[in-house]
Amino acid sequence: MTFVAKYKHLLENEEISRWFGNLNAKSYLTATVYLRGLGYYCELTGATPDTIIQDAKSGKLRNDFMDFVRKMESEGKAGSYISRYKKVLRSWL
């Protein structure tokens, strides 16, 4: 059985590929974890990497992320698990 990275398609985006490459220059593990985190956040919220940037500029991301945090807390996710998404999004922005 061959493993195929679930969010590898995100690397087709030039901006994401550049972001991943910069992270990868420091740590391959961090780069892959952050790529998965970005992909999973997008999957859970219905956002895209491009809309995250647009929402950050308009201020909408702040409210969306607070809603995301409340949802994760209601599902019993640990604070350390949730805080990882803040790190991922901050890195992406």
C-alpha cells in the first residue's frame, strides 16, 4: 500500500509551496505538520488558504478562529491541540 499525503495538493499553489519550502529549510517535520494543520483547518471550516489571507486582512479571521476554538473546546480537544492551529495560521499569514 502506497501512502499519499492527504494535503499534498495544496503544494500546487505557488504561495503555499513557497511557505512550505521556507518551513522545510528549517525543519521538514514542522513543514509537514503545518501543511497538514493548514489543510485540516481548511477542511473543518470550509475555508481556503487564499480566503484565510483575505479574512485576516478584513478582520473576519479573528471571529472565525474564535468560533473554531469554541467548537474544538466543545468537542473536548485539548488546549495544546487547539493552540497548534493558531501557530499554523500565524505562520501562513
